[in-house]
Amino acid sequence: MLPCNIIVQETKASTVEVAAINPLVSMQAVKSTKLKEIAKDVSNKLENVINSL
């Protein structure tokens, strides 16, 4: 399981902030190459979604 928490919060009236925990940073201590590849893919997808908002 990758830590892929997404945070959506209203910071001001009519202003919403979306943030995500970067799976690459969260998985730095893990020695699995395969898991790091998956974390990189998930990180890229999260970044694309947030940038499209």
C-alpha cells in the first residue's frame, strides 16, 4: 500500500487548496526497486491531476 493521501481544504471563502503526499518521498526508506517504480508512477499521476485543476 502506498501512502497517497490527498488533502482538499477551503483556505478562504471560495478558495480551495488541493495537496497530495508525494509517494516517492514517503517510500525513500523502502529498498524495493519495483515499489519505487510504482511510487514514481503514482507520483506522476497525482501531479498531473493536481496540475489540471
